[in-house]
Amino acid sequence: MSHTNYTVSDPDFYDSLERMPDEKMRFAAASRPVPDGWRLEQLREWVYVQPVDVHLPDQGWKVHVGVRLDEAVAAIDIVWDHCVSHGIAFKFLRSHPMALMSNFKYAHRGSSGKLITIYPRDEDELRTTLEELDRELAGFTGPYILNDLRWRNGPLHVRYGGFTLRYCVSDTGELLPAIEDPAGRLVPDERQPSFRVPSWVTVPDFIASEQAADSGSDAEFPYRVEEALHFSNAGGVYRAVDLRTGERIVLKEARPHAGLDRNGDDAVARMAREERALRLLAGRPFVPALVESARYWEHHFLGLEYIEGETLFRASGLRDPLIHHSPGEREIAEYTEWVLHVVAQVESALREMHGDGIVYGDLHSSNVIVRPDDRIALVDFESSSHITENHRPGLAATGYAGPDTLTGFGVDEYALACLRLAAFLPLTSMMQWDPGKALDLLDIIVDRFPVPADFGSVVTRGLFPEERPVAWRRRAADPGWDSLFDSAVAGIVSSATPERNDRLFPGDIDQFRYGGANLAYGAAGVLYALASIGRADHPEFADHVDWLVGSCRGTPLPYAGFYNGLHGIAFALDRIGHPDEALTVFERALDLGDTIRTPDLFGGLAGAGLGVLYFAGRTGDRALLDEPLAYAARLARAVEEDGADLAPPERPGLMHGFSGVALFFVRLFESTGDPRHLDVAAAALRRDLEGCKEALDGLYVREPSRILPYLDDGSGGIGVVLHEYLRHRPDPEFARARDLIRDTCRAEFVVLPGLFSGRTGLMTCARHLGDGRDPGVDLHLRRMFWHTVEHRGAVFFPGSGMLRLSTDLATGSAGILLAVHMAVEGRPGGPLPFLTAGHPATAVIPTLETGRR
């Protein structure tokens, strides 16, 4: 899921697209009277129109219609008249903005472009619908819907899939839209960016012939694609070889009528802008050479010079001395000199472009390439324009996009000022809520880096061009923790939406995946944190608990795991003083145990096992103790046999890797005294350490394009479990890895503030690994104020992606406040359950008789 798709409905918090405030822009058909015997119903982003007495099958062949935005009203009217006259059910998107976002650049590639869905009852009705609507919609054009088969050359597409919304549990425990196979089992209704038919479905002859005609041939395509560099609904960007010359190039693809921006321009229109700019700037050393502009099949392509190097975003991230622990003055001075050299070249390039009347329109650190010799090049000119056009870019990078009043060269000047800040502190996204944050960032930069004396005035001139000169100020001392806590709690409470049934507190986009009640991203985590820091006395707390309890009752098929589902909700309800409600939810979690298909702590068997141990202790029900011992047998096989009946972890780390499994076995050893549990814990930890690498004087989880130190999916969480293991059994290899991770957790700069993947998590790890006395704790506490946003009279923190604010446990204010409170107050344990032996969440676990597997 892309965070960008969740930024349309609310300027402050992530929210679902269906919440978009588009009431004044609804299609007229959304309120069109229906004939007798028909009903019209608005559900989420769709308007359903169907005959009352017609029963649809649960699945079958359906028809999708995708047209240009300016043809949407006419297409809906034509389909309406056709379907009503033939008694066929259909649905359509409710508004012009919804149709635009359905085909936005960052919409889902497979299903993007669907304006209307038609539900024929059988193959005869399917063929008639396709034949007749093909004639009635002749001349209409639209995007190719990638997970469908296009019918001839018009706007109709066809696909086999579900008519009614049903769900199944995947092999990894995910709830997925489902269809029924011949054996009556629900299986995933796959929605990939290519046309696929379930193996048991026979494709009708009239569709099969269209499929053969549509397959085409790419024999004349003169490029060999070696690597996909980027995908979006607009098309792809590839590293390729020109087969005619053998030259390595970058190949950009644009899909017609797809990948719209906020101006409604499609990918082809933006590619035309890029081509014009590149031709005007040809020969400049900071611009890639245009190799070819061509069309193959239906897509448009630009072949561009391949420029060796890294984006400024990545290059600065790798060089930044503040991501090391205890950087020296020399390293900081060398980095400062490098940044100033790179940014000076960017400024010079912009001046040359402006001299030719060209507005770049999309300057940000990922569009600046730094070559191996530190010369720069600018890429991605699809938002460019000539100054005479008075064009406002339809796409802009958060943290670099100025006010809507900016046009022309002012767009670039503002972005350049942001680039000066972001090259040192990539936190400019916070300025969208608090423009004054720019002055705070300036203060930090001047304090930590030897920038020139006029650095502040240069930046403020670019950020505030229409105001009187803004005097850069020295930032006042950081506010005290008491005032920050009061303000942040007020922000959490004021942002609650008890009138909604999908979520209570705004948080990460995953609350729309797992539901709004869970521990990580939902109400359970927020209420647990508020109660743990002594803030359960606000007047709305009891009502918010009622919302949480009611949400669990109303969820037909929820997740059962600890951080993503019912086990964690039950734990939270018990910890905030509602034991009866907690047991009700816990029993439901046990009933859904067969939906847990992974071994991990987040939503898998290890987390569920710790939850069961907790409630075994709370209730004294020794019959419950058989459950975690059975889990242990399955988890041991998963560690030893790479899966067994559980899907293997996709990545290392505490939440989704084998380290969470190791934590379960450490706690089981403490409860049973059986040393075999420590043996399994050691094997699980070694599995995760295989995915780590030494870098930057520390130890990190290794990914293809980055290294991760974090609590959830980084080395920090692995280090916490190593530390817990080493309390019981010495191991020189583990001790060395733990010590390296301790250094990793002392980095001064972290982009995100949150608990799972940010500064608060690193502070938690440093505190844990140093038994509460690590110098990294004080460092992170002092730097926490770098991330505060003053907005609407309260303090907030940006969530994952830095595009919206968050209040949840995993990414937002609740988790930050809980971890900081425990650190400031010197309270034992950590902000997450079960991390520390003797923490209230684990102290209730009884001593078990030694289990035998």
C-alpha cells in the first residue's frame, strides 16, 4: 500500500480514500432516480444500481469500463441506460475526484482505471453486454486496466472474479478477497497487473479469441530491460540496453490515459513536457541526453542517457556523520563541505534553466543524481514547464512543495531552500503543518554543522519570498517534558473520532488493513499507552474503551495476532482495568487460532503464545498452559525446518522475523526451566543474524538498498532479544553482536520519531541494552524535540512516510509518550509487552511444569 493514496481525504492524518470530502463534486447519476423494482445504494466510494428481484451469483465474468475523466459523465449515462433496460446490476465511482484518484499515478497498478463495473449473470449476458456496449461506447478512450483483458480496442475490459465480497486467510495469515474453487474452498481472488484466470475456469471462446488477438508481439521492441528501477500506475522506469547500439540507457514508459496527476494530466502528457525540456536543455552537463522518443505497442517511451551515481537522498544518507555514533568534528566539517558543493551545483543548474525560461517544477533530493566524481545531474522533468505557461505542477514531493500561491520560478526557489535544509536534516515534511519548523531546522543545522554565516538568510529568502525578511532566530530551550506530555495527550484526545466505526484514533495506514482496534495501529495501543502513563483520567477515556469493546464485537472476521488483532486487544483491555471484557476477547482470539499462519511476534504464533501465557497467569487456568507448549513444538519445527506448517518469515527482526520467536522461547524457559527452549531461542537468533551486516561501526539488518537499525524490523529489536537470552546463557558471538547493535542504537539522526521504526524505538533499544544507563538514551531524549509539530494548539509527531501525523502506538504519539515517560521516570521495563522479564506484562506468568515435546 502506498502512503500517498491515504493523503487525499485529510490534510493532517492518513485516511481512507472513501472519506474524501467530495459531496459537491458527485456525479449527477449518484442521485438519479431509479425505476420501480430497482434500488440505488451508496457504499464507500461506489454507487450500486441493481434490480431488487435479481439474484447475482457470488462470482463470475464481470465487465469494467474505463474512460477519460472528461468522458466519465457520458459513459455512466450510457451504461446506466443499457443496464437498466437489460436488467443488469452495475456500480460506478461516485464523483469526479474519486475517478481521478482511482487512476492517480500512485493508484494500484492492477485495478486502476475502473470507473464502472457491470455484473452479467451468465456468459450469454456477458457476450451481449460486451457486443452492445462496444457499439454504444464507440469513440470513447481510456486506460488499459492491467488485471483485465481489453475487449477489442474500446474502453471495455473483462475479468473473472468475485461479485460479492468474501474473504479467505492466505498462507501468511492475511485476509484477502476470495472466490470459491470447485471444492467449495475460498481462495484468493488475485488482482495482479496482468490478466489471469483461475485454473478451473474455462475461458469462453469469444473471450479467448480476444485474448489471442491482444497478446501481440514485442519482437520489434529494440531494448532489453535489465532491471525495473521504479513502478507506478503511470508506467515503469527501467535500466535497459539499446539492442541497436549496445548502449546502456534509462527507459521511461508512459501509459496513455493512466497515472493522472492532480491537474488531470496523464503520463503521456507529462512525458511530452519532459521531452520538450530535454530538447531545450540538450548539451547541458546536468541534463541526461535524450536518446529516443518512440511508441511501442500503445505505450510511449523515452530513452535517456544512463548516468552513473546515486540520488542525493541516498548519497547523503550514506555519508551523513550523524547516523554514526559519536561523529568527530572533522567528519562533520567534511560532510558540510560536500553538501554545500553539491547544492551549489544544483543552484547553478537551476539558474541556467531559468535563463532559458524553464521551470523545473519537481526539485527534491531523489531527483538529483550525484556522480562518482560528485558532479550532479537533474532527472525527471515531467513536471517542467515554460515560464510563460504559468503552470502549477500536478505532482510535488512532500517536504519540497511550497504554498499553492507559488508559481513559476518561485516553485523552484522554494524547493531549493528545502533542499538546503533536507541535505542536512531531511525533516522538511513537517513544515506542511508548522511552517515555523523551518526555523527550528535552521537552528539545529547551524548548531551541528559549520555552514556559512549567511546560510540562514539564504534559506529564509527562498522559503518566505513574499513576506518581509524573516529573521532567523535562535531556538528557545526545548520545552519541559510535562508541557509536552500535556499537549501531546490533548492532541491524541482531540483527534479521536468515536462517531466512526472503522477507527477511533488516527494512525498508520495499516489500521485500514488490520482494523482500527488493534494494539499496533489502533485504539487498543493508544488506550494502553495513555493508561500506562497515568492519563486514563480524561473524561472521554471510558467512552473510548466502550468504542474498543464494541469494535471487537462488530468485526466479523478479525485478525487474531498480538499486535495486529484480538490477542493484543485482550491484553490491552486487561491492562487498562477491564478484565471481563478482556477475557471475552481473549476467548475469541483462541477460537480464531487456526487463522494464524506465521511464526512471528507481530501477528503470528509467537505473539499469540505470549498472549496465552499472560492470560494463563491472570486466570490461573492451568489448562491454558497446554496451548503455548503446543505452539512451542510448531515454532521449533519452523526454526529448524524453515517453515513446517507455518510460512517462514519474510525478513529478520523482532516483529516479523525469528527474533520474536526467540523471545517467546526465552520467556518459556523462564517459566519452565527447560533448557531446550533456550536451544531453540539460540537457533532462531542465529537465523536472524544471518540477515545482518556490519556497517557504520555497528550491526544492521541487511536489505537490497538499505540497512535497518530499528526496533521492529531492524537490528535493534534483535539486540533486545540477544540481551534477554544472554541473561541466562553466555555466548561470545551473541555478546559481540549485542555490543555492535548497542552502538548502532546511539546514532544521533533518525528520520522518523516512532516506536517501531524510529528514534523512540532506538532509544528503547539503547535503554534496554544498557540496562537503563546507556548514553544513547539521553541523546535520543534531547533530540526528540527535533520531531515535534505544533499544530492546532497541540503537539503531534509525523508517522511513517512523513506525509501525515500519527497518534498510534507503533508510529505515533502514543508509543512515543509511553517510551519517553518510562525513560524520564526511570521506570523498569520497556514500552512493549514481554520485552523484559519481570515487567508487569510478564510477571504474572506462572512457573510451568517442564513441557515435553
